[in-house]
Amino acid sequence: MRALIILILLSSPAYALDCPRQDYTDPKKQPDYSCPSPGEDSMVPRINLKASVELKKQAKAPWAGILLDTNRVLLLGLRIKALRRIRWVETTQFQERRLIEKTYLEKEYKAEKTFLAKQRDNWKKQAMDAYKELESKRRWYNSRSFWFATGVVVTAAAATALAFGLRK
């Protein structure tokens, strides 16, 4: 509860009047962590509080409120600044991580596309080589010299058979 009160004090409009609007999207420019971060007003209720007042022991408070030790107030203020810094670092790291993932996915897609294109070309080459080899194996009986030689052999065999047949 005390942290909420301090957070409300540090995030109140009276505290943040001299603070410019913070930009957590630029990783090169660090924001002012003493000022409220973007969207912080939606996390903390907007309550207009009066400024902090230091009270002496047994002095009467000018208004109702919660009394905190000065060191505790400073510690909570430092925690708020640290939380704002952590939020900025996480925001910029998220942006960097998205950029790295995008680059990785683009390179992976390009490499896969190149691999598939090379694989396709290799398969085409293998198919053409197999077709050429098949054609070269088929040519021996389709060539003119084969049919001429076959005709000579068949004619010689027929002539020999006819000659033996007519001899008797």
C-alpha cells in the first residue's frame, strides 16, 4: 500500500508537470526515468495529491495521510526509476528480437528457396542424363548400319538355306 502511495505521488500530474512525453520505441535514446513512462497513467489511478511535507516528531500533520520514513520514500522512488528502466530495456529488446527473428526467417526462406531450386535443377539434369543414356542404348537397333548388317546377314542366311535346299 505504501508503495502505491509513493507511486501515486511520483506519478501524479503535479510531479510530472516538467516532464516531456517519454518515447520508449527508440533504442538509441534513453528516456528520463524520473518522468512517468508511456501508459503509466493507465496503471496508476490519477489522484491529485499535495506535495510531500517533512514532519518533526510530535508535530501535527497539516492533512490526513500516510507517514513514511525519508529513506523509505527515496528507496521507493529509486525502485520506480528502476522499474521504468527495466520497462524501457524490455521494450527495446523486444523490438530488437523481432528484427533479428524477421532477418532470420527471411534468410531461412531464401536459403530454402535456393536449396529447392538447386534440387530441382539437379533432378532435371539427372532426368536428362537418364533420357540421353536411354536414347544411346536404344540407338543400336535404330541405326541404318544395324539394319543394313541385319539385312546382309538375313540375306546371306536365306541364300545359304536356299542353296542347300536346291542342292538335293
